[in-house]
Amino acid sequence: MPDRNGEESNFSGAGEELLEKVEASKDFDGRAGLLAWSISEAAIQVDGHRGPMFGTSRYDWVLEFDIKGLFDNINHELLLRAVRRHITCKWALLYIERWLTAPMVQEDGTIAERHQGTPQGGVVSPVLANVFLHYAFDLWMKRTHPNLLWCRYADDGLVHCRSGQEAQALKSELQARLAECQLELHP
């Protein structure tokens, strides 16, 4: 329901707006939103290429990755910077920030302050993580490796490489990029 300023007044509406704006943006091409595909199917069908890519002269190697503890380790400042590129509604931004930083009551009754991460099992956590990785990974790949095919689903991904050497070099670059974003690859 719109408030007195005509803005949507329920938090789920803000989450939907965020997702719609990110998916509609010209630099979000949907590869990160592989909702209908499993990651293994995406390995074979990326960027409209149909049929196996393996055993061809183009892509004989695949770098498969998983980001260690993504939902527990997302930096709030970097996440909110990404969210602000898509959401301008001040109260929605306030709710997102409050939701991220609200203290958590532990099983033993103690209160734990939260300075990073998104609430485990939170309904908006996957949307926020996807927005974060859109900037931390997706756009970085487009900028630094525009000729490589890749797909990402949440914190898992695949990048098709032409050689083992290219895959190893990319893994090192990806580790450095994630470190810039205060994340790390799962070993």
C-alpha cells in the first residue's frame, strides 16, 4: 500500500522492486538468475550456446567455484552501496539497513551484534546476495574477461576456460577480486 508520499509501504514490495530493477538493468543479463536451470545444465548451455562445449578447441577447461560463507560474510557497507544503485526509497533503504544490523538472539539467550552478513534463512537474503555478487563478480567478469563464458547461481559458479593455465590464472584473479570484496573462495 502506498504511503503518504506515494511510496510502497511494505518491505516485500521493496525487495521485489530491487530484484526487478536489477534484472531490468542493461548490465544485468540474467546469467546470475539461472532459476530454471541447475548449475550443471548451465555448464552446457551458456550464452545461448547449445550442445557440449567440452572437447572442442574453444573451452576444454572449467573453473568451478564456491564462495565460502557468502551469506555470513557479506560486507554491509559494500552491500548497501550496491542496493542504493537500485533503490532510492529512503524508508526501504532504512529497513534494509536495520534488517541487516539488527542484533540476533542466540539459543542461549545472549544477544549478538551483527556487523556483516545477511540473516540466515531471511527471505530477502538471496536477493541481496545476488545484488552484491552482480557487482562483485558479474560486472567484474564482463569487464576483465569479456570473452569467457560463465554462469553463476548464488554463491556457486562456472567459468569456461581455453586451457588449464587460463583456469589457474583466473582462479588467482578471482581470489584477489573476492578479497577486495571481503570474501573468499571455498578451498
